[in-house]
Amino acid sequence: MVKNLIFVACASLGMALTSDAQGANPTGPTVLDHLQPDHATISVQDVDKEREWYERVLGFKFLKRMTNPTSQVTMLVIPGYRIDLLKQNGSSRPPFTEPQALRQGYLHVVFNVPPSEVQAAYDVLKARGSDVKPSALSVGANKEHPGIWLLQMHDPEGNEVEIVARGE
């Protein structure tokens, strides 16, 4: 009888520990509580044209280029974030859909600015030759989330980039 109780107690403890280790306890701390953005990779046709745009329009700096027989990657950085431009031999872009949200997969990469700087960001992006425009989801049309400004633009291959400013 005592052996059975010890076995049941040990089995119950083992199941509880295993469940917690596998993430069954979503309220407990895990190593994933410290995730930080690192980089995004964009598959492109013309690495040089894309590089020039990200440097000129968004202020990215060249980090390094890696090549092998089947691909080329150019890494660009801003403080705290990196974008990799990947040219993979044989890759192709799926047909464009409008609105873009009808196409599954990642829709855009988003950066933020303080609300007090959203107009200045818009002015700089326009001056640098981007196709930036305020989104229809910005503060005027977004009564559910007042104080949000969204600026949208596209790199030379049509990848969407968004600037968000969140107010009070």
C-alpha cells in the first residue's frame, strides 16, 4: 500500500514537472519571456536596388554580403534591428493581390516613431522619394484605437513597410 502511494505521488509529481517544462503552464516564466526582435529576411530579385532603397529611404547601413553558388545575402542594419536581402537562384514573386492582405504570409515589416514625430517622419520619407502615404486605418478612421498613426510605403519590389506612431 505504501509502495503504491509513493508510486502515485512520484508519478503525479513527474507529470506536473513534465507539463510545466513543456509549456502547459502559460502563466509561469519561461526563457521565451525574453524574446527580442533580431532580423527579417526579404527574398528579392534585385539586391542592389533594394539595398539602395533601404539605405536611402530608411537609413539602414550596409553590414556585410555573403554569397554562395545558389544565393546571395546582403545584411543591412539600424540600431537594434537587421534586414537581410536574399537573392535565391530560381526564386520568383507570387502574383500581386490587392488588397495585399488577401495574400497569405507576412504582409509587412513595421517600425515605430514617437507620435510627436510622425509628421516629420512623413516629410522625410516623401523627401527621400518613397511612396509613403497615411493609411486609412490611421487616427481619423480608427475610432476604436484613437491616437494611432500609420504610414505605409513600398520598396522597389513592392514589399510593404509601415511606420506606426502610438499616442495616448
